[in-house]
Amino acid sequence: MERSLTMELVRVTEAAALASARWMGRGKKNEADDAATSAMRTVFDTIPMQGTVVIGEGELDEAPMLYIGEKLGMGTGPIVDVAVDPLEGTNIVASGSWNALSVIAIADGGMLLHAPDMYMRKIAVGPEVVGKIDINASPRENIEAVAKAKNKAVEDVVAVVLNRPRNHGVIAAIREAGARIKLITDGDVAAAINTAFDHTGVDILFGIGGAPEGVLSAVALKCLGGEIQGQLMPTNDAEKERCKRMGIDDINKVFYMNDLCDGNDAIFAATGVTDGELLKGVQFKGSKATTQTVVMRAKSGTVRFIDGEHSLIKKPNLVMDAE
């Protein structure tokens, strides 16, 4: 992949974040998601790449744009797989809560898992704990591994879990182990990323969330030197059949980093829509708006935090032919 794509992706997530942030706290999650998706799709048309959506807004019959299989870019440049979540945390934006992001990840063509839109059991950690976790071990064993690797007491370990009935068992097990828990309502991509940054106060992610979000998290953690493991959790025969069509005959298969994101190179970008532990959300003042974005590349290991100031007069549609 070309290094210049790094900043191009920032333009994409900034546009989606700016568009969706207007809907913060207005109780309209679908409108917020539509705004983010439309803005993201528009900017993609200006990028010199040959992209194919492998993680998107759904199948062709489910989504008018950014659907799985859709071709993105100007039709020139590198051939890449594209994973997007124009608004990770639609409910978060609707309620004005924390940690909504606009997210994109790319890798060389054929390198990203084409994950079906179903549940995935996950465990994720930052660089200090790589190689020391096991999704099939108990929460207690994994928490003790985190504590040892990070040189802290078990009671000082913080696990983050989506607060859903399907995760009540793991929540109880974490509490029984003596660790602390941060329960989140949505947004487990942000939670997975946070495990790689000490100042967020998060050490490990547990629980069942979305499989597409697992792939996005894998790209981010590959760039950051962290680790995620996942296991698909089909809930009915139709979903089991989808797994078989993907070539996954063993439903209990554990997906490791290179299963989710193979190869040596990948780029991940996320712009804050609402405030979070890692990124500030979009702020509007008069004719200007500010954004904060993290962008990273696996090949170089570079992580950049980019503060943007945008003229809403000069760029009313969030897109310019050249910048």
C-alpha cells in the first residue's frame, strides 16, 4: 500500500464524523448513521485506490452504499480490502454519550477476514499482554495473566465489557476473580483500542459483540502491537450456513490476529464523534468545526493523533477536489 493513503483515510473519517455529529443527542440514530455513511462514501470517490468493501453496512440488498462487495476509490492505485463502520455507536450519538467513532481500516487485497454480520466472542489486550491470553481459558486465568504482565494486582485490573444479557456470565466471572469492570452500552471497537493505551485505564476486553467490529479491532491492534482473539457465535441455522459458505466448517474455530488481518501492512483511522477516553468528539463553533483523529499503520508502527480545524463555509459538503 502507498503511504499517502494514511492521510486520505483521515479525510474519510473526519467527513463522516462531522456529518454525524450534528445528530448528537437528538435521539435519531438512523439519521446519524445515514449522514456518516453518505459523507464517507462521497470522500471515497476522491481517493486514488481500488478498494472493495469486505466489512460494511450490510449486503447489497440491505444497504444503498458501502455495502459488502462495493468498489471504492478512483479506480487507480493499490488494490485494497476496506472495512468500515461510518458510525460505531449509533445509539451513543443518539443519546449524546461517550466513545462514538467513525472508523475505517484497509489492508492489501485478500488480507481481511470477510466476517459475517453475526456475534463474535472476543478477548483483546494491548502490547504488554500479547501471547499471554487465551479465549478458551477462564476469565480468572486471563485476568491473572494481565496482572502479571502489567505488574499490577488483580484488583487493579480493569476489564471492559458490553453490558448485554449475553455477557452477564462473563461479567459475573470477572467480578468473582476480583477485577474491576467498566460496562459500556455500545462501541467495542473503541474499547478494544483503549486496551493498548495506558491512560484510558482499560486493560482487557471480554465478551460477545459483533464479528465485523472484531475485524476492525484486529486491524487497529495489529498497528498498535496488541492482540485480539475471536470466535463466531451463530445463533441459528441460517447463520451456521453462512459460516459454511465462508469456508468455516468448524464453528468453534478460534480466529487469531493473522486470521482476522493477515499480511504485514494495514492502516486504521478513527475520528471521534463524541468525547471518549482516547479521542475528543467533534466541536462546532460558528463557521468552524474541530475534530480529533488517530491514524496508524502496521508496517511502520507509526501512530498519529491529528487535530483538525474545518471551515464549514469553504467545505460545506466536507469534500474538496484537492487539499
